[in-house]
Amino acid sequence: MAENREMVLVLDFGGQYTQLIARRIRECKVYCEIMSYRTSLAQIKALAPSGIVFSGGPASVYVENAPVSEPAILELGIPVLGICYGIQLMARQLGGKV
């Protein structure tokens, strides 16, 4: 990013409230982008977000072909907030049970 400003990245797992999450962040005067959960680790590093939100989604982490982001995202040292499916995925990727 050319400017020196905070940015929060919302990774979209198909939840119905993803746009609302981004709007609430923007209402706090923080720049926010929504991107697919398939966004690569390299792309996320290039954006250098101040925080990442894993949105909700219609799937369960136990369903075959459930959406999965790169587990290394959780090792970037960037705060991550998981909402609904997002926190289930984080728990599973970190070795927890859902």
C-alpha cells in the first residue's frame, strides 16, 4: 500500500454478513478490503494488514471440501478475529476441537 494507513482484511468464507462486517470496520474510519479465503499468503503479506477477519460461512469445518485458508496466515504475527465459521477454522487449524 502506498499510503501509511491502517487496513483490515476480511477473508470471505461465504457468510451472509461479510459486507456488514466490512461496513462496521469502515465506520470506525479504518480502511477495509474483502477478499476471497483463497487469497494467497504472498498477497496478504503484500497488503500488510493491521488485522485480519475470517468471516462466517455456511459450511462446517468437518464437511468434505469445506473452505480452508492457508494455515500460515495464523503465523504472520497479525491479529486475527474469527467469526462463526472463521473461529471454527482457526480452532481446527491450531489443533483444537470444534
